[in-house]
Amino acid sequence: MSITKERELAPPGVSPVTGKADPLAPIGLRSRYEPNKRRFDKLGPLEKIYLFWIVGASCDGCTIALTGATNPGVEDLMAGNVPGLPKVEVIHTVVSVESGPEWVHNLFMADRGELDAPFVIVWEGSVMDETISGDGYWMGLGEDPETGRQITSLEWLTRLAPKAAATFAIGTCAAWGGIPAADGNVTGAMGVMDYLGKDYRSAFGLPVINVPGCSPIGDNFVETAAAVLLFLQGLAPLPEFDELGRPAWLFDETVHRHCPRAGYYEEGVFAEEYGDKECLVELGCWGPVVQCNIAERGIVNGMGGCMQMGGICIGCTMPGFPDKFSPFYATSPGHLLSSTTSRITGSFIRRLRRLTVADKNTSTRWDEDVPSGWARFRGAPRGAMKVAHRFYHAWQRRGQSYN
Ligand code: SF4
Ligand code: SF4
């Protein structure tokens, strides 16, 4: 029997040669025939879920950022190694085995409701307005096999988003429009939320979930996705999102509050040039007004991050980015008031703290003399310093009795 004939007779997604899952068939077909070896890890009712990663006006930075995720790693989600979470079948133009029409076939299956498990959409990049693309198109993704008509990525978003269990916008371009939507934008670029509208709800009743950042922190995305999957599993409540659809526990604080340089800001000490260790606000840092968690989380596995590496915050997670933070590397209008105030109060506080540090660096035994070869020219505190330390001790122990 010819291979062609055998292929016709073989069940869809099954290799006519091996009788096992055909590695080049659309994953929506072949995964039906893959035995679930880790069944014992499954706590919830879903054994798997499909994830369609669709790209608009993007630099692929979000895809790269995702590979840096560690808690959990993408590979663990794909392998079904995370207890309680379904195995995630990723359908991504870069990592999928199949390509071309075989890849696009997965989208048709999802649209026709032929997949054997629910699916979610992750959209990377801005959504460009195809109504102003003229005779061409901005973002093409496959053809209709019967008519040869070009299908755009936007058409897939329109068709699939209402059927998806959840729609994620990863990165600032997908969430708010980002760089492609900056002043001078001729493509009508916008975020997924802008395009789908405020009445949009997924098949499971969720508005668009936004994980911004340019590029975003990979762990921010997988943590959010994992939390939503637990909700879809019925194992956890819906995690808390803010009014813009951001995971609230990741974006409710300003980056400034957790910045390793925040102590310098508070004492009114500022960097004069890149490479200095102090607060960068006078070089143009917007950290005090930007909601971002990179100061705590780092960029990959707890390492790196903007201010940690000497860079200023340019507000890349915010809906106003980039226009409302331009020009970059110039001081913000608000810095004059806040940093001048810090400078005035900080100069006073710094002196008081130096006084206290000197006291705390002296044991009570050394109040008369410090027996250190390193400090042989420094005697015990005298004069005004001695009076200040005595006053400090008295104040510290007021109301206490040791009798
Ligand atoms: S470098 Fe930026 S975020 Fe850090 S303390 Fe200074 S102003 Fe705040
Ligand atoms: S610190 Fe600022 S520039 Fe850096 S990732 Fe956060 S929002 Fe973006």
C-alpha cells in the first residue's frame, strides 16, 4: 500500500509508518495520541491546555524574556511538571515543530472547536489596525486553504479571543500599544485591550490580562499564567488584578520603594553621572512614579534589573510609555521639588545619623578610649559630641528603669 494511501487511512495526527503520533502533524492532532506519563501529578480536572502565542508588531523581546523565567520555567509548564497545573501545549511560531499550513491548522481547529482541551491566547506586540492597511495587510498569519485568502493575525485574534479560556497581553506593546503606538504611529497600533474593547470577556469570563514591561520580566508572566491556570483548574480563586488588568500583587508598588538606591534618595544624595552608586533621579529616573517590581525580582532568576545595573527607569511598564516619559534621560518636571526637598532634609538627617553611627560604633567600655590600632588617633567622644551622645542615650532610655 502506498504511503499516501496509508496516510489517508491512518487516524489524523498518527504516523502511517510508526503508528504513533506524527511529529510533523499539527499538535492539536498529534497530542491526542501522546500518552500522559505524568498523570499522577495532576490535581485538577484539566490534563492539558493549548497556548496559542500570536505575534503582532513585536521585536520578539517578550518571547526571549519568557525563556528567562525560572519560577516555574516554561519547559516545566510544557512538560506538565508543575503539580496542579495542566500540561501546556505551546503553539508558537518559533518553538513549534510544525510550520506553515500545519501550524495554522491548529488555529482552524481551535476556531472550529475541534481541540480536545481548552486554549488560551498570548498576544505579543501591538495590534495594528488592519482597516487602514489599504490593499495590503500589516500582520499576516496563514491562508484559507480553500480560497487562498490571506488571513491576518488580527482576524485570528477577533475569531479566537471570545472562545479562549483567557487572553493574555504580554509586554507593553500588547498591553498598552508601546513603542509602535508612539507619537507618529501610522499603523494605528494599540493594545489588545483597546482593540477588543471594555466589554470583552473570554469564554471563562475574564477581561484581557496584562503583563506589561519592555521587555517584561519572564517570571512575572509565568507566575501570572500559573495563577490563572490554577483558577481555570478550579483549584484557586481568581488572583487579584488591578483596574488595568495587571496582576495587582506584582504592579501595586512603585519601583522606587524597593530600589537598592532608595536610601540615597532619602538622604538627598544623587548620582552626577552614570557609574555613580547613588540615586539616579537627577539623571532622569522616573522610578518614584512607576509601577514595576524589577527592583525586587531582578530580570532573570533574581539577577539584574535596571537600577541594579546602573540604568534609570524610563517607565516601560506604564500605559503612558513612551510618549509621557520622553525625552528619555532628561530629568522629570517633578524631580526638582522632590529631590530638592530630599536634599534639604537629607543633609540634616545625614549629619544626625553620622553622629549616631559614631556612638553605635563605640562599646560602652570604649566611651573613655577606643583601643584600636586602626583608630589610634581617635579617642573617646569629647566636648559637644560627648554631650550629644549622653543626650541620645538619655532619650533612648527615657521611661525605663533598671532597678
Ligand atoms: S534610582 Fe530611581 S528608583 Fe532608585 S531611588 Fe533613585 S529615583 Fe528611586
Ligand atoms: S525599572 Fe522602569 S525601565 Fe526598568 S523595567 Fe521597570 S518600568 Fe521598565
